[in-house]
Amino acid sequence: MTLAKLLGEVPERDEPKLEVLCAAALEELRRRLRPGVTEEDCGDAFPLAGAFLALANLEDGGGVERFSAGDLTIQTGGSAAVQWRRQAKTALEPWLVDENFAFRGVWG
């Protein structure tokens, strides 16, 4: 949590929420590691990615980002959260399960 507070300049009022989000982020990242890879194998990249992911979730904040009424659509924010998520993925990419592969079949 200390790393996330430092990187995100988190206000004191958000610290309890950040603590929960950090624990959830680390658990999510553990589940996304390739089989046989531990968080220790990732070194400093693991807590860094956890901090980035927790900050992304804090930035999302559960608020409405997109609202439509008839032909009118209003979209706000989201860019900081997207950047935090991208940094988390980049930090751990060598150890994560590849989510971009799809086996479509082989013609016989």
C-alpha cells in the first residue's frame, strides 16, 4: 500500500479503500500468473504491478463513466485508470498468462 500511496498521491481519506484495493489487486495478479510462476519470481515487478492495478481501481471509483439519453451520449474520465492498468500489465507481462491467443482451428 505504501508504494501505491507514493505513486498515486492518494489523499488520506482514500487510504482505507486503497488498502482493500491493494489486497484485491495482488490476489487478481496471483491468479493471472502463468502456471508455476510465483510472485517471488517476478521480483519488484509484482508489488509495482499491484500498486498500479489498485490505483486503477481507485481511479475508477465506481462512478458513472458513460451516460446516454436518446441521441446524446456523455463520457467522462477513465483515461487515468486505463494508464494505470496498462502499466500494471507491462510490469508483469513476462510472467502473465497470454490472454491474446485464440486457437481458431486447422483446416484439414
